[in-house]
Amino acid sequence: MGPARMTPRAHAHAPSPVLTVDADLRDLRSADRLLHRLAAGLELPEGTFGCTHLVRGQRPRVVVSLSLPSEPHLRTVRERLRADGHGEPAAGLPDASGRAVLYPGASALTGTMTVAELIAASAISGVTVLGAPGPPDPGTRVVTRDHVRPQWQGDALVLAATPARGGVLVPFESPDPTPCCADH
């Protein structure tokens, strides 16, 4: 019997308390590093989701959000963020389509695993294959490259994948993007 299925907290429409931190970041890699530093330094509680969000307009940048399991956790994390010099985090999400970096089970998504194992071990609720008419077979192997960044689609955390040599899938987002595409 595999690991218990983790139910993700709804991201966009649920009452989960959320904080957004704007550290004036320009790229996703810097935002990923900030989320990992926050997770380590703030001792974030189990069930926290940490996402990146692209902000467009006059001052394009990447902001990060932390969706916490409860209001007491939110107050504690808000106080720690202030104390660590991150200013006043904003309440709520900047948008509904965050790219998840921190989520339940993320650290278990390493090496090669099946679609079914990936879903069972994490908060990811589905996998889509770019250009495919439907979801992949649950037994399809996914080479994670130790870099799995699903996106919120409504209340579901979904991993976009592409076919690769050998009949396997790989996450659409590469851990080492080409410099021309790294900031998109």
C-alpha cells in the first residue's frame, strides 16, 4: 500500500489564510530560492503551500505567496517575516494561478516515478501532457529531474508535462532553463 493521498488546500477560492511577500524579485529562480529560505528559516507548518506569481504592469516582478493551514499560523509567520526584514506581507493572493514550489509531498518527488505514485505522494491532483487529448495513463513514468513545479488551475494543483525519449514524461519546466526563457 502506498502513501496516503494528501488533499491539497484549495488555493484560489478557499478560506486558507494567505500572505504575499513582494521582495522585488525579477526571476523565478530567485523566487524559488526565497521560498526555500523562508521554509527553512520560518519553520513553516505542515500543509503550507508556497507559490510564485508573475506581476505585470509598470514594475514587472515575481512575488511569492504562502498559504498556511490556519489563522494562528498566519499570525506567527507574519510576525517572523516582519522580524526578518521582509516588510509587511500583504494579505491574500496576487492572482489565482500560482506556480507551486512548496507543497505537501514536494520533497518526495525525486527520480523516476509513475503518474499514480506522483499524485499519491503529493498534493498534486493531476498531470496534463502538452498536446495530448487527455490525461496520461497512471502507470506512465515521470522523470522528475528533482524539479516539479505544478500550477494551480482553479482549486486543483496540476503538473504540466511533456513526452521525452523512452516513452517517459518530464515536467514542462526545466530545472535549468535557457537564459532567454528563464525570466518568463
